[in-house]
Amino acid sequence: TDEENKKFEVFKGQLNQYRTLREDVMKLVENNNYTQAEEKYKEISKVRDDMFESIDKIIEINLNSAELSHDDINSIYAKSNMIIAILSIVGLLMAIFIGLLIAKNIAKPLNKIKNLAERLANYDFSTSIAITRVDEFGQTAVALNTAQENVNGLVKIIMENSQDISASSEELSATVEELSSKVETIDTAINNIAASMQESSAASEEISASVEEVDSSANELSQKAMEGSNNSNQFKERATEVKKN
């Protein structure tokens, strides 16, 4: 402090005076001038006392300064603790805010991705993810949108092919029905032919029976004719015999 510097300058002057007086006393003693040496020594005692007083004041000033410094240090320490506590609270609040902001920033695209997955699970390919980010979430959204478009195109192709297959199936079904109808017609015709054949077989059997009957009648007629012929011959022979007689 300024007061301490002033006291120290006074002490330095007193110290120089003390050294000068001491040299003078030593010279006077060397010159055997003891009377003046004694007077100078008394001055040395006074200067020495003044020096000790200055030192005591400097020490007192230092002690007061140290006490003030201690109080200042305690005040600074308390203020530092308060500032640290405030900064800690502010840092904690900022960390919470940043954490919430990051969580929101992460949760928003994740919810969009989750909603897309749910729509895909329900076969809804109409809505894509609207994300303009360029980070990993944006890249994931672009990849999922591309996958959705590819799946949607594949589904359309499958549906078109299914329609073609359905049309072909209908044509095949109509052809099968037509073939079934023709088969039924053929089966009916075969049944009719079989019935006709059975009727023809019955007629053939009747004709055969009639032929056999006619043959039998013819045989009987032949026999009767032969018998008639024999009888006629006999009549003829008898007539001849009668004529001769």
C-alpha cells in the first residue's frame, strides 16, 4: 500500500542514517575520541529506536493489510462460491434445455419414421416422410422413402399381374365350363347311343327270335309239304292202281 511504501522509505532513510552514525562512531573510536563517540552512539540508539518503531508500523500495516486481504479473500471466496453455484445452476438448466432440445430434435424424426413403419405395416404407401435434414435421420428418411416407392411400384406390378392372372383364370374357367358342357353333351350322346345300342340289341334279339320262329315255321311247312307230297304220291299211286284195276 501507499502507507506501507512511505513507512518503508522512512525506514530506509533511518537505516542509512544508522549506518552513517555507526561508521562515524567506529571512526571516532579508532581516533580515540570517545566523548564524541558516546554522543554519536546516543544518536544511534535514538535512530535505532525509530527504526524499530518504523518496522513495527510496517508490520502493523502488513498485519492490517493481511487481515484486510484475508477478509477480501473470504469475500472473494464467498462470491466465487456463489458465482460457481449460480454458474452450476445455469449450466444445469442449460444442459437440461439442450438435452430437451436434442431429445425433441431426435424424437421428431423418430416419430415420423415410426409412423411410416406403422403405415407400411398397414399397407399404406400413399404418404412419404417430409424431412429436410441432411444428417443420419435425413439419410434414413430418404432411404425409407425410396424403399416405400420401390415397394409401392412392386405392389402395383403385382396387382397388374394379378389382374392379368384373374382375367386368364376367368377365361380358363369359361373354357373349362365350356369343355364341361361339351363333355356333358358327349356323355348324353354316349348315353343315348348306349340306349340305342341296347334297343338295337333288343330288336336284334327279337328279330333273331322271329327268324328262329320263321325258320321253325318254315321247317314245319317243309315237313308238311313233304308229307303232303308223300301223301300226294301215295294218292297218285293209289289212283294209278285204281285206274289199272
